[in-house]
Amino acid sequence: MTRLPHLLPRSLMGRIFAVFSLTMLVFLAGGLALFYRYQFLQHIEETQDSAMTLVEVAAQTIEDSAVIGDYDTVRRTLSKMLVQSPFKSAAFLDVAGGSIRLEAPPLPPSHAAPDWMRDLVAEKLYDVNRVANVGGKDYGVVRLSFDERKLAAQMWTMVAETSALALIVFVISLALMRTLLRRWLDNLGRLRSFENDVAAGRITAAAALHADAPSEIQEAIQAVNRSADSLRAQFGQRIDALMNSLMQHKSAMDQAAIVCEVDIGGRIAEVNELFVANSGFTRAELVGMPLGAVGRPADPDHAWQPGPQVWNGEVALAGRNGVRQWRRTIVPMFEGERIERYICIDIDITERKEFERAIVENAKRQTLIAELGRKALADNDLDELFAEAAEAAARGLGTPGAALFEAGSDGSVLLRAAAGRLAGAHGQRVDAAGPLLPQPSSMSLRPWMAPLAEQHGLERGLDACIGSADSPFGLIGVYDDGLRNFGPDDANFLRGIGNILATAIERRDARNRLTYLAQYDSLTSLPNRRHLALGLEQALARAAAHGRRAAVMFIDLDRFKNVNDMLGHGVGDQLLVQAAARLQACARAGELVARLGGDEFAVVLPNVSGDDDTAALAAEIIQSLGQPFYLQGQQLFVSASVGIASYPEHGDNAEILLKSADTAMYGAKNDGRNTYQFFARAMHENAALRLQTEAQLRRALERGEFMLHYQPKLDLAGATVSGFEALLRWNHPQRGLVPPLEFVSILEDTGLILPVGEWVIGEVCRQLKAWQADGLPLAPVAINLSARQLQQDDLAGAIERIVVGAGVEPTLLEFELTESMLMTNPEAAVETLSRIKALGMRLSVDDFGTGYSSLAYLKRFPLDALKIDRTFVRDLPHDSDDALITKAVIRLAHSLNLKVVAEGVENVEQIRELEKYDCDEIQGYYVSRPLPAQGAAAMLVDKQLATV
């Protein structure tokens, strides 16, 4: 400290300037340090909060997409989250182990911050993780990783800019201070002149200092005096205004809040009128009463005790006006350091609490309804759904018991599911003494329910019918011990559960009917081709597991067509029914008899000892079918050709065995019919022809031998051409037009379908552009996709590249797929089709009804139309089963908002029948055979067809 005076400048101006500079430097450095620290913490906090907000906003989209497997939307959402954000990566980690990870572009080197700042930022931040949860089920985790380099660069840029600005301000302040000091200290010279006058005796010190003081000093003193007077006047006005404001605030508080004064012992000393009116006590009763007696705290462990702290909490007051809810604040009032009294301010929140309770209860019920609805769509087990419904009803209405009854045809009801006290009565049957009618408005129990309710201590109930009031499936009810009054909202909640259950039951019945129609032949009631394939696969699996042999027979009725042609389809159908019965009579236990279609049957032999055993059964079948059939009073004779294929000699799976048996059956026909043949390898002599065809197909695309024909589709409502289906044709140099059946399967097997499929899409786009250039009205063109194409990597990307390159409107393209293709890998199919759909193109299922598809999956595919296979249309309107199937498919499609196209329409009767079923479009030879591009163009010129 002794050396400090020697370090200071000698002049006053120098010292003031030095002190000012040092002070400015200290305050500037300290201010910048505090500013940087505040900005750093605030930036980190805002970044973290923004990240949490961003992930919560995006979580709903990601959760909805994860539920339906739409990972392309998840990827796009993650990509959007990285745009202009502080993240270096965004990822979605699937619970199955899969992940989608996107990285933000790296920061340019020119924007890098020092490593110590980057480490400081990294220490404060943590990755954001958000669990994607829907309905209590986890689908994955959304993870956002911060880019500490980017955030450090932002902070470093701010530090550099503010430091530069502070330095400029510091330099300007020093220059300004130096200038002002020079001007201000010039007055010191006048003081020295005044001092010299006094020393010279020209003026007396007293007179000069008082009478002849410089005007600046006099004006300064006068200004100080005026300022003091003004401050005194202002302070007086402020005090008056403050007192007036305090009085107004007190009056407003008395009018708006429930207020009382409490002494230091915790007893009420004074209350306002609102306190008296709302508490239900008189003023005399309240004064002196402990404050704790007027309002029980919601949390007993947090009760108020006299002390220096402000207390906040909710209290329940059970007074003469009933139970009221108050929000209470108790503020201590101090006299110096001693507490003088307490001010208690209460706000009545009873109505708000009741409103909040109603909202929570309604939200709980809506959640239960939504969860039950999701389970009804996803679950096929009605017993489990019924149990969930009974539990939801009891939880939603807070009753001790709930039950679901199924109405019986004999007037009784069966307790199918129960919850709470009634759970022990599950499976009990009660005589309802008549049909179930809607419950009257009273909450009394139904007569047949009273004994059961009495056993379990229940007195009141509320129920709702499941299904229509005329013929309900049953009812669902909730039951209480007599303390509960049910209201309209309760009845609506219960009816909502009943409606969900009724919908689930209707879906179950429709699914069972469609399942039966899809697996059994409607004419003979035999298993159909699909059922046969499943049964054969199971038989082969058992044979392989036990080291046994198995076999399959392919049976075709010889010259059956003559029966149809001469006696009509009705007689032919009767013959098929009798033939099916004879086949079943020949079959032994465990053997499966199926009708493949037309006059073709098959028999699966799951366990054969040898060829002699199989031959004996084949001979028995031929002998049985060779017996006369008695139809319409006359005898009819047919014979049968039987082909036999054995496992494992002739194939190791169902498809190969059926093909081998079919080949053997044609061998039997070539041998004169009415006989049987075992499959032989020599029957595949056409393999060489297939190899030759494959080699020619590999050069066909390069040589431009492929061409497209277009088969029109007719809109039944307007009788106009609504679109075309593009069909591939091979114009062979020597053979001419080769039927598609001869080469499409080869394209599929060899993988040539991929480049050929892309050529088809490009050719359709080229043809559409050509028609547009000719000024023709355009109609959508459907393109068939193969199974290999659907499995192709980035099929949607290839389609988008071709269509965008051609400049064709995507809505003019439609892609057709079969059921079996969709069900091979449903999850992958949903993803691929969703991407194609997002491009603006239409999607349809071809040959619907011939494959197999789960309705639960079918509704997940982004489809626009179903095409009914020609096998269901062929026998319309004479075949009642085909008519029933067709009608059911159309209704199903319309319920899913899908259009329906009927294939294979060949006569007016079929059209009239389809019109009655509200079919949207038809396609077949009756409308037109497939046409070359010129013929299709002619139809576009006149899109209106003559009505039939």
C-alpha cells in the first residue's frame, strides 16, 4: 500500500482518468464475464428445452408411424428435426433391434471453436431420449444427440463479437472521458484566479465567497435547492398516492378474496364478509377459532404451523354449505424482526376442482374406450375382448361389479365375462324369461339379475344392449351396492362399449363366413385348392418328421364338358356333388379330399406303405366314379384320369408334388383316360424347350420383341372407359405372339421380370405421353407387378425415377398385385406400397379371393381397389355360392372405401348381376379383348360405350 501513491499520476486529471479507466476495465471485464456466463447457461438451457419440445412435437408422428410400420415417415420426421437444429444426429431405435439413424452435415472448419469451450458445452448437454409408447406398448426410442461443436462455435462467435464491441465501447469511453475532463477542469483555472484576487486583497474572502461567488456555483446551489424542494413535494405526493392505492387494494381484496387475520397463536382475529359468507359460520363463531379448524389441508403432513415462512396449499372446508375446496395462502406480517400477525387469503376453487375431476374422469373413459377399440380391431379372441370390456366398464364407472351376458335362443343368458365381485359367477347361466329389451330409465335391476346381484351384495345396476335392440347379442352391465346414482354420461359410456363389442362380433362373423368361403368349395363343401395346399404341406411335414412316405392324387373327370354342354350346368353341378361324395367314401381315415375347381379333384394320402397301396386306392376311385350317375331320371357315365405323385421321390413340397401329379394325370389322359399313372421324370421332356425359351427371352428385350396390349375397364355407372390394364406380349420372330402363360413364369423364375417390368412401366409412360401429344383424353393404365418386383430393393425409387423422367402425371398409373404376393412379407409390402402410394399412384389387389389374406393385414395396405377373380364371376348369376361370395367381397371392399373391379365378364347376365351388387367397374371379353395401342387410342376417342 505504501507504494500505491507513487504509482498514481500526479495530476488530478491523470488520477481521475486512471481511476475511471481502471474502473471501466474492471466493470467491463466483470460484466462481460457475468454476461458470458449467463448467456452460456441460458443458451444451454434453451437448447435443452427446445430439444425436449421438438422431440415431444415429433413423437406423436413417430409413434403413429411406428404403430403401422411406416418407417419412411419416421425417417422423414427425423430428417426434418435435423434441419437448422443443434443436433448432429437423430435416431429411432426399434424395440426389435432395428434402427434408423440420420447425421447432420458437418460444421465447416472455419466456424470451429476452441477445444476447451467445446468440452465445456459437452459437459453441460446430454442426449435427448424419448420412448415411443402407444397404448402402454413401447415401439422404440427417439434419440437426439447434440452437436457440441456447433453450439460451441455459436457461443465462440458471440464471445468474439461482444468482446470486439466492448473493446470499441471502452476506447470510445476513454476518449470521451478525456475530452470531458479537459472541459470540466478548465474551471479550476477560474478558481485559482479567484484565489489570487483574494490573496491580492482586491476582494475580501468573505464578500467574494458569498456575494461575488461564480454564477455556476450559485446556479448549482440554486439547482440543488430547487431539486430538494421538488423531491420533497414529489415524495409527499407519492406517499399520498401510495396510501390511497393501499386502501383501494384492501377494498378490492375484501371484495375478491376470502381474507382473515390470524394472531401469532394461530387463532382467527378478524375476518371479512366473504370469509363469513363462504365458511358457513358466523363472525362470532369464527373469531377466536383455530385457523386449522376452518379447512382441513389436502396433505395432512403439510399442515400450516405459525412460522416466518409463507404457506401455500389447498384445504377442504366441511361447513354448513357442504364441502368446499379453498386455495389458501398465509403470509406472516413482521414488526421489525418479530411476527406481529398473519394474513390468510383463501380462494374458493370448488367449481374448478369439480370441473377438473369431470375432465379427468371423461379422459379416463375415453382412454378406456379407445384402448378397447384398438384391441377389438387387433384381437380375434372374443373371450379376451369380453373380459377386457367388463373390466373397462367397471373401471370407467367405478363400480364394484360388471358383467357381460350372451343371450341364448332358449330365453336364457350366459355370463360370458365378469369383473369385480361378479368374477366368481363367470360361466353361470340365468333364465331371462324372454328376449332382452332395452333397460328402462330407472336404475333398478332386471328381475332375472336380482338374485345373482343379491348374492354379491349389489343393489343397483345399469346395462346396455350389445347389437341391435331387436336382436341383441347380449348386454353389458355395471352394478353397485346402492350408493351410486348413474347419469346420462354413464349410460353413454356403457353404450359406447356395447357398440364396440357389437362391431367386433359382426367382424368375427363376417371373417368366419369369408374364411369358410375361402377354404371350402361352395358346391361340394369339399376343401378348396387353398385348403388342399395347407393340408398337403402339413402331411408332408409329418411324413418328414416320422420318415414316412406320402402321396397326392390329381383326379380329372373325363369328358365332363360334354355333360355341361348337353344337359346344362345344373346337371353338371349335381354330378360333381355325387362324384365328391363317392371320393369321400373311397378315402380312408386321415386322407383329405378336395375340389380344385371345375371337374378336378385331389386326394392327399398322408401315410402310404408303397406304390401298391396307392395304386389300389386309385383303382378303387376309378371303379367308383365309373359307376352310373342317376340324374334327372337317366343314367350318366363318366370316367376318371388319375395322376399320382409320391413324397419324397417326386417332390419335397406341396407345389412340386401337385405339379407332378397334374403332369401324371395328363399322362393318364394321353394313355386313353379311365386309368391312373405315377409321375415319371420322363414327363418333363419339355425342360429343354423351357431352356431354349429362356435363352430367347434374354435377348427379346434387347431386340425389342416385347409389346403391350391394353384391355379396357368399363365404369358401370356411366358406361364409360375408366381405364386400361397393360398386358405384356412377346412377338417372337418365328412363332409370332407367344401366350403369356408360356413365358411370364420363366421371366419370374430367372429374374428377367425386373428389367422387363421396368420396360413395361417406361413403355406405359411413353404411350401415355404419345396419347397426350395427340390430344386424346387420358385414362389411368394399370400395370401388373410380379412377386420378384415387389421383393426388389427400392422398387418405389425405381418407379419414381421412370415416371418423373417421363414427365407423366402419377395419378394416371395404377399397380396391381395379388393377395399371395402381399402376404409373403406383409410388413415389407406395407412399407413399399406406402411409398408408391405417396407418389400419387393407385394400388389394387388382383385376382382377389383366389389367394389368402388376413383382413387385419388387408386394412393396413394402402389400397384403392379390389379385382374379383374371374372364377367367382364365371358362373354368375346361376351359381348362388359364387353370387354370395361376390356380393360379400363387394360389401367388404366398400366398407374399406375400396373400388371393386370384376374380371372375366363375358355376358349381359353377369353385368346385370354385378350391377345389382353395386360393382364399380368390369373387365372382360364382353367389354373388349386386349387391344394394341392403336385400338386403345380409338376407344379413348369415344370413351362412352353403348349401354347393354
